[in-house]
Amino acid sequence: MSPIQVSARTVLQALQPYSPGKPIWEVQKELGLTEVIKLASNENPLGPSPKALEAISALLPALHQYPDAQSFAAKAAIASEFGILPEQIIVTNGGDELITLVSEAFLDHGDEIIVPSPTFSEYEFGGRLMGANVKTIPLAEGYRYDPEAILAAVTERTKIVYLCSPNNPTGTILETGPLKRLLDSLPQHVLVMLDSAYSHYVTCDDYTDGLELIRSGYPLLMLKTFSKVYGLAGIRVGFGIGPQEIIQSILQVKEPFNVNALAQAAAAAAIRDREHVERSRSLVHAERLRLYEAYRKLGLEYTESMSNFILVRLGPDAKQRYEQLMQKGVIVRYGGAWGLSECVRISVGSPEENDKLIHALEEVVQGK
Ligand SMILES: *Cc1c(COP(=O)(O)O)cnc(C)c1O
């Protein structure tokens, strides 16, 4: 047989593969460890809402049936939680799918998107997939947003401005005032995608997840996920809220059965489980402070976070220290892919997991 000569689209050459944190089983196998904890993907250490688990079990006998193409029940639960119309919601196969769908719905070849840097990698991925040009705007001092620089980058071809608040991996937010001023200054043809995947963990009055701005009529699309505070990362479900016209366009490119039946049921149950959300938030708020204290004692610089992860500076040999932590059974995320070669991003775990992390860090820092 001759070698395969079928060529993939040229844009694929510019795509960077997503680099997830190493799974627990892989580290166990590679390093021969039994006890391994993962603080690399910002998951909820309390696990899924028990109500979501019940909903999933109840649905198992009906798995021969296709899921609801409109995710009606999940949408209804989301609509009532946020006080909006079901027509303003799209339910997706994780928040990631929403980013791909938005890219497919709005980006022609040669269009531009504006992306802060460092941030979640999927925005750039979606843009490149569609052959759009990606303009990255560095965050300012202290990883703060720079609305002036964002505005200065806008052209007639700009279709989407991505804002992640709290931003992954820095944990910083774009406060309500500057966000509103940015929205008021942007030309009408620009869609703002506000990724508020981590909104539940914010402890700052001057914050909006975008809902009030959508209500006021701005061309803003808000991304949310069930993977983080709701503890459902494994089942893949997220959603977008925005003006009906925007949602309609995105619905045009979605596959009919994009969200599986179990995910739809789990989402509807999880969003109603206020108690689980509250427990998850309080855990993060308390442990975040405890981790700051521990990092200070270890002489490590960190960025104060409005989220369930903290960016910690481990210094010039951060990569080596990241690997040493792994050898001690603690998986964190190395910052190299974000151009933060001296940093790691560490999720806030359960108190026991955080104890183990602190202990491992102490040994690594003291060269044990
Ligand atoms: C985790 C995350 C998402 C969504 O993740 P899914 O698991 O695909 O729902 C979106 N944006 C950011 C910034 C995230 O960290």
C-alpha cells in the first residue's frame, strides 16, 4: 500500500492540543504509587450532588431512548434558577462544546477574536479551528484585565471578545464597573463571551457573572458549566445564557443529541441542590484562606484567587518541583503551557488533600 495521501485541513497545523492534567491512574502506574491526589483540574472535592446521583440512577432503565434534543428539563431548571426564558439558554456537552459551537456559528475564515493571555486555551482553539485570527492581549500587572488594550485591538473583523472571570489560570476577575465600560465602548458587531465557569467562588461585591448585563440587553453570552461547583465533570454538561438571537444562531450548528440523557437529568437535579452548592463554596472559601497561609509560611508567592484554584510561583525550577510533587503523589498543573514557566496552578481540594499538598510542598521546598 502507498502511504496515506489524504490531507487534513490546513488550519489543523496551527492547533495546539489541549493538555489536561495527568489522570490519577497514569501517575499511579508510572510511579508505582497507591495514594495519589489530583489538584490539577479544579474539580469539586465533595463529589457530585447526591440529588444528581439519584436522578442518574432513576434514568438508567430508559437508556435505550434517545435524549431530549432540546434538553427541556435541564433548560427549565436553569431558567427558573436564573429567572430568564428557556429561549435564552443553550445546554451543551460541557462548557467546552459551547466554545466550539460559538466559534462555528460566528467565525468566518479571516475573522478575528480577542483573547486575554494567559487564559483558558479553548477560546483560541475554537478560533483557529474556524480559520480565524487570534489576537492575544496580555493581562496587566497582577494579572489584571486591561480593557484599554482590548479596545485598542478591536477592528471591523473582530467578532468575539473572550473574557474569563474569574480567569483560569490566574483567579483574577474583571470587576463590574470596568466590564460595563468595556461593553459600552465596544462596537455593536462584537459578541462578548463571558466565561463565568467559576462564578460561585467569587467573594467580591464588585462582580457580575454577566446575567444582569444580558438582562440589560448587551450582546453578551455567558458560559457556565456543571463540571466545577456542581461536581459533574465526568458526565459533560454546561450551558450558555444570552440574547435569544445569539442563542438561536448557536442552536443552528448544534448536533441534535449533543447532551446525553444522564447529563440532562443530573444537571436539572444539581442546579436545584442549593445545599450542595453552598457546602462546596464554603469549603473553598475556608480552604483558600488556609492555603494562602501555608504558602506564605513556605515563602511562596501566590496570586489571590476568586476561584477554586491558586496560581503559585515555585521559582526557576518550578517544572522540577512540579515533578517532585507528582512523585509524592500530588498532581498539580504546570504553568508552562500558559507561558508561566515558574508557576503551577493548584486546585483547592478537601482539607485532607490540602494537608497532603502542604506536606509535600514543604518537603519539596526544603529539598527533601
Ligand atoms: C472548566 C472550564 C470550562 C468548562 O469545562 P467543561 O468541563 O467543558 O464544562 C469552561 N471555562 C473554563 C475557564 C474552565 O476552567
